[in-house]
Amino acid sequence: MSYYEIAKECFVDELNLDSYVELPSSVRAYEEMEMAFEKPFKMMLLYGEPGTGKSLLLKRLYEKKKYQKEIHFIESPLLNEEEFFRKIFNILIQKPMPKGTKVDFNTFVEYCKVIKGQREIIILLDEAQLYPKKILEEIRILSDTGVLRFVIVVHKTTDEDVIAKSHFKTRIWGAVELKNASKSELKTYIHQRLLRYNQFEIANQIKQKNIDFIYKVTKGNFRACSKLMYTTFEIYQYYEKHDPSQFSRDKFSQKFLEMAAIAIGAIHV
Ligand SMILES: Nc1ncnc2c1ncn2[C@@H]1O[C@H](COP(=O)(O)OP(=O)(O)OP(=O)(O)O)[C@@H](O)[C@H]1O
Ligand SMILES: [Mg+2]
């Protein structure tokens, strides 16, 4: 693999705990969630703009807590009641729901009453903004039993957009917001992601001037930043193959960075 290809791979947008970078804001959000877990919450809300690291935070919580607590991570939304019932059945009974079984929602509620005090189950629900209203209502009823506790994750693009927040207003025990990174966090993020794959040279070549530009066009959003870096190294790869005279191996190319920003639509010309 070429040098730039490896650098590119450092910025693939996936939920991989190996590429987790410890940043002050990520640590703070994790600790807030962790503290909440020790309290008798029914529902917790984790929210923030797309690309601020909510899913990765959930994944970390899940991986770290799964040996101490009964905890489940529902990554992709359950869009119909049948799927949802199947999942809840599986979580409560700890066996898959037999094919052809018809379950009445109230059975779950009654079952929760039976096991109350014996089990406490945390469900991490990612992408909650995509759930149909009916299921959200059932989640609220289940959380009221005190047996199933939900961490509801929603992305917001505007303040009014936190649908779950208004829907569950009275049940939400606490809310944690993830925000875009600060400029210094973004710098750490970029360097650390490169260092994960031993890209010391490139990491050292990225200077404050480059960081200033990256921060300006991405506003500190992790996903936008990864996309920008990925595209920059893709441009490097192209020129390495077709016209290596266009860049120096000793200095990070601000020009390629700007080309990448235009390519991903982060700046307009
Ligand atoms: N602290 C971090 N360290 C390393 N990578 C991170 C960190 N936070 C976020 N990322 C990366 O940023 C990208 C976006 O994160 P993630 O998918 O968790 O965002 P999200 O808030 O769930 O977005 P959406 O609302 O669109 O679902 C992912 O590739 C993720 O791995
Ligand atoms: Mg997500």
C-alpha cells in the first residue's frame, strides 16, 4: 500500500473503537453517561448534530459495560412493530421469539412487572429520530415499568428537531449533548488518527495553518473532517500516480486540502 493510501485509510468513517481518540469533550460526555447509569433513570437523552460522535460513544459505553450490566445496543432503528416486539422479546426472555408467535404489547408490560426488582436492563437506542411514533410511545410505557431503561440517541439539526425530547419530556431524566470539536481537539483528532497507523511523517507535516483551514471548513465536525482528510489523501494518490511534480513529499499540501474542500462541497468557488 502506498504511503498516501494508508493515510487515507486512517480517515474511513466507521464505528471502530480502535480509532477512538480520547478528547476532553468525548471523555466528559462518557463520564456524564456513566454517572447517569448509576442513577435510577427511566430515560436518558444523548443528542447532537450528525457526525459529532454519538454512535461511537454508545459503542464504547456498550463495550465497557456489557460485562457488568444487562445492556443492549440497538444500532439500526427498528422500523415496524413486529421487529420491535421481536427485539424486546429477545431482550426480556433471553431467547429468540419463536416464528409465528403473536405477542400482545401488554404481555411485555406485565412481564416487566413480574421481574421488577430482579433485573434492570439498559437499552441503548441509536437513531431514535427514525422510530415511528407508535413505537416511541411503547418505549415510553416500557420505561415506566422501571425495568427497561432507555438511552435515546437523536441527532438534531435545529433546536426544534429534538423530537424525542418533546415526546418524552416528562420521562427524560437527563440529557447529554455532544458538540463539534474545538480547534485544539480537532488538531489532536487528526494527529491521533494518523498516528494510529504510524503515519508520523504526515502527522508532523500538518501545521497549524492547515488545521486553521480544516477547522474553518468543517467547524470541528468529526465526520466532515474525516471526509475532508480522506479526500485530500485521495487527491495525493491521484497525483502520485499521474503527476508527482505537483507536490512535495516534505510538506503537507494546502493546495490539495483546498481542492478536497471544494470536491466535498465544503467550500464553494
Ligand atoms: N472521539 C473520537 N475519536 C475518534 N473518532 C471519532 C470520535 N468521535 C467521533 N469519531 C468519528 O467521527 C465519525 C462520526 O461519528 P458518529 O458516527 O459516532 O457520529 P453521530 O453523532 O452518531 O452521527 P449521526 O447523527 O449522523 O448518526 C465516525 O467515523 C467516528 O468514528
Ligand atoms: Mg450515529
